[in-house]
Amino acid sequence: MGDTLAEIRQAVIERQRDRIEGLVREVLDEGMEPNVVINNGLIPAMDEIGKMFTEHKIFVPEMLVSAMTMKMGLEVVKPLLKGAQSEPKGTVFLGTVKGDLHDIGKNIVGMMLEGAGFRVVDLGVDLTVEKLMEQVETQSPDIIGLSALLTTTMPEMERVVQELEARGLRDRIKVMVGGAPVSPAFAEKIGADGYGGDAAQAVELARRLSGADR
Ligand code: B12
């Protein structure tokens, strides 16, 4: 199974879209936990892609096809993460902030939250504060989860916190933030309620913020 995990990483890195689904199915059929496939197969491959991009060994088009390959693998895992919960633990709005198109991490967080029994409303990428507020006014979530992968888009997170405050909604709606450049210190600085470093931490945090862990 370990070898197949290595092949999964390789398939993402080498953009083998024809192989990825079969490989993921293979390890799942052998009984590997979906979380292990994600955390030890798919995610480390994207880390490697990031390194190769920094070192100019690959460029945006290659990075994009690797991301597509990773997403194909995630789609195979996704149905297995859905929890058979009847009563949702709360509603989480998820989005990647304005100016930012990275959505792989957000999607994984969404899948894990759904698996843990939350109702997740995915508001997509390049999410403006205005669009988010429109949705907030109509659907009133318990938590807003924001993702940013670019240092230049991180300030958008603070704008969301400020807008909630301006509308008098800050006490009622919790804000959690994440994404590779985001840190606990940044979360604290902008007045968010918490930071999650990965999808497991995101679930733990959402449970705490919604009171579902009590
Ligand atoms: C794939 C990728 C792309 C793909 C994105 C495809 C997609 N649909 O997502 C494409 C090719 C489109 C892309 C484009 C660009 N990218 Co890019 N990209 C990446 C790459 C390689 C991987 C990101 C990823 O998916 N990681 C895997 C996921 C699982 O990890 P994650 O996102 O961090 O998410 C986890 C945690 O952070 C956390 N989390 C995430 N969100 C949230 C939210 C909440 C609420 C919580 C609690 C937790 C949480 O949980 C997740 C699961 O564990 C990174 C390098 C890297 N290592 O990060 C560069 C990287 C982010 N990109 C970078 C750059 C520069 C760009 C471009 C500007 C390149 C260009 N010149 O055009 C554009 C920008 C486009 C835009 N406007 O957004 C830089 C950013 C540098 C910086 N400091 O800002 C990076 C770091 C690469 C590098 N080393 O230089 N990119």
C-alpha cells in the first residue's frame, strides 16, 4: 500500500491524469483510510509541486495540471468522507478570499467538515466581502471559514471581520481562517476566532467554535 501511496504522489507531481483515479481506488479498496490517502498521498504531492515552482523547475501551466490531477483524486475519496448525520452540527460558510483562486485546501476542509456533520455552504473562490455579506444576510451561518494562499490576499480576511463588526453580526458569527501563509498570530491580529493549520484542525476548531464539542 505504501508503494501505491508513493505512486499517487508521483501521479500528481507528473500530472498523470489517466492514472490517478485508479491508484486512489486501489488503496481505498485495500482498506486505506481516506484521511491517509489525502494527508500522506495527495497533500504532500502539492507541497512538492510548490517547491518545484519556487525553484523554477515547473511553471503555472504544470502547477495547474497537477492541481487538476489532485482534484480528480480527491473526487474519488470524497463520497467516503460524508458522515451519515441527521442533525447538522452547524452551518459553515467557506470561501477563498477575493483575488485568490486557490481552492484545493478549502475543498479538503469542506469535505472534512461535512464528514464531521457540519452543513457546508461553499461560496467558491475570489469571494468578495460584498458577495459574502449578501449570503450572510440570507442564510446566517454559525461560522465563516476563509482560505488564502497568497500573502497579497490575506488582508481580505481582516475586511470580513471588520464588515461583520460594522453590521453588528460579529458576536453571532465566528470566523476561522487558514491557508499556507496564514498563522495563529495573524488570526489573532485581525480579530478572527481561530486558525486551523490543516483540515483536521479546521474540524476541531469548528466543533469548538460552534459549541458542538460540549
Ligand atoms: C496548486 C497551486 C496553484 C494552482 C491552484 C489551483 C487550485 N484550483 O487551487 C494555480 C496554478 C491556479 C496557482 C496559481 C497561482 N499561484 Co499558486 N500554488 C499552488 C500550490 C503549488 C499548491 C497549493 C495547494 O493546493 N496546496 C495543497 C493544499 C491541501 O494545502 P493548503 O491550500 O495550504 O490547505 C491546507 C491548509 O492550509 C488548511 N486550510 C486551507 N484553507 C483553509 C481554510 C480554513 C478556514 C482553515 C481552518 C484551514 C484551511 O487546510 C488545508 C488542508 O490541509 C502552492 C504551493 C504551496 N505549497 O502551497 C502555490 C502557491 C500558493 N502559488 C503561488 C503563486 C505565486 C501563484 C500565482 C500568483 C502564480 C502566477 N504567477 O500566476 C497564481 C495566483 C492565482 C490566484 N489569483 O490565485 C505562491 C504564493 C506565494 C505567496 N507568498 O503569496 C505559492 C506558495 C507557490 C510558491 N512557492 O511560490 N497556484
